[in-house]
Amino acid sequence: MLVPGADFPHLCAQCEDYPCVEACPFKALSISRKTSAVLVNDEKCTGCGKCIEACPGRIPHMHPADKKIVICDLCNGNPQCVKVCQEGGWNVLKTVTRGEHPYRLYARKPEEQTRSLAIKLYGEKAEEFI
């Protein structure tokens, strides 16, 4: 769903139970010991999409040319998207440590996040256009 002015990156929330990793029948996904990020083994990945279906936010996506799954690996603990966002003054992305809230709370489908943002930006009348 496209809403002008209400688009932003939809990133992996690093769920505690990693449903994407569990769903991969080829064991192409693993969890980084250093960052807890999901890592993709391109040699094992067949692009079946089971991880996308299992993800509560439907965040993993298929690389259009390679036909392999792409998931944020947190740039080895130094996410460059966060760095660029902060340097650019947008301050939309930030790195947070695991707290008492389950990360799955943040794993929402892009459509749900866009709907929430559009309502915050344009008010309840945005529902008519979404």
C-alpha cells in the first residue's frame, strides 16, 4: 500500500523465537552469536519463501536478480542505515538494545505500519484513502 509521505524502511525486528529461522527447510538461516541478527547462507538458500511466510512482519524479501532471501544482518553490529539516518538528521532509525519488551511487538507487516503512520500524519481521515 503506497501512501505519499508515509513510506519508511521495514526492518527485521530480530524476534526472540526467530520464526523465519525455524521455518527454513534447508537450514539456510542462522543466528549470529555476536549480534543476534539473522544470517542467510546463500549457498543453502533456494528462495522458497518459507521464511517470509513465517515472519510476523513479512520482512525477509527475495532479491530480484539472485532469487535468494535478503534479511538485515545488522552490518556486524554497526547498522549503516542507522548511521546514515542519524547523519542526515531524519532520526527515524536508531539502534536499541533488547529490553523487557518482546521484539515481536515491532514485527508488523509493512501495510500495518504504513496505515499507522498515515493516520498519525494525516489524521483519521487517512482511513478513507488507505
